[in-house]
Amino acid sequence: MLDVALALDYLPNGQSDPVVHYDLKPSNILLGEEMVARVGDFGIAKILAQHEDAAQTRTLGTLGYIAPEYGNEGKVSIKADVYSYGIILLEMITMKKPTDDMFAEELILKKWVNASFPIKMTEVVDDGLLKIEGGRDTIALQSIFSSLVELGLRCSEELPNERMISKMWLSSLTKSN
């Protein structure tokens, strides 16, 4: 997920006009021969004017991954991709899609994970991920998953200004690796 984080940091910061992908989802993350992740499908991406960090547009994207402000108001910002990234992290750790049948009405993936974090975190982390593999002990794995869950929750905050900025989550991911 570090490769995806680097790409998402580059989109708004790596050129003069910021780019918002705004359809970031697992099927748009492609793995190369050496398992390097690449962000693909920029078909509905939006290029913002220089020094612009938000714009209005009609809602496209994929249910479950689009940021609330985009789904509700059509407001696109560089923080929309941060939200999607957070949801993808939570999905990766729980192995539950945000559109899973268990999430109906008011219960959504983020709320379900947040209700268990940090005390009952092992209840939401997929059992297959918690098994001891490659000689790593359970406490070390739980620490890594705790950091990733916290990152996912902080990236998927309801309000855009409460979401982590890319430099913060890149630093957090680097520490988790």
C-alpha cells in the first residue's frame, strides 16, 4: 500500500495542476511483475486549476469508496482520494467490502471498525491475517495491524479537513513497514 500512497501523494503535489483520481478502489490498483502497485483507470479523474484544492462536479465513482462530500454534494477535492485510500486499507485488513451485506442503513465499514478499535481490534481484522506466518509473533502482527487500522480510520474521516495529509500517512506507512 506504500506504492499507492506514493502515487496519491504525487497526484496533487507532483505537478503544477493537482489531479484527483476520485474512483480509487481495489480494482484500480494494479500489481506489476515485481508486485509493485500502480494506480490505474484515470478515466474520470479531474485536473484542478493551479492552486485549487476543490471543485464541483457530477458524482461518478464507485459506491462505498467515494468520499461523503463528493457523494452528497458533488464536491471533489484532493482529500477525496485520501478517503478512498482509508476505506481500501480498512477493506484490506478486514476482508470486508464497504458494500458487504452486513453494512446496511447506518452501519458502514468505517463505523464497524471504529467501534472495535483499539480494544477489540482482533474482532475486525481478518482471521487469516492474524495467523503467525514467517516467524512473526502475534504481538508484532497486532501492532502492525493496529497502525494500519488507525491510518485507515484517520484517512476516512467524515470531514475532509479532519483527514490526514499525505505527508503524515506516508510517514505512518513507512514506520509500519
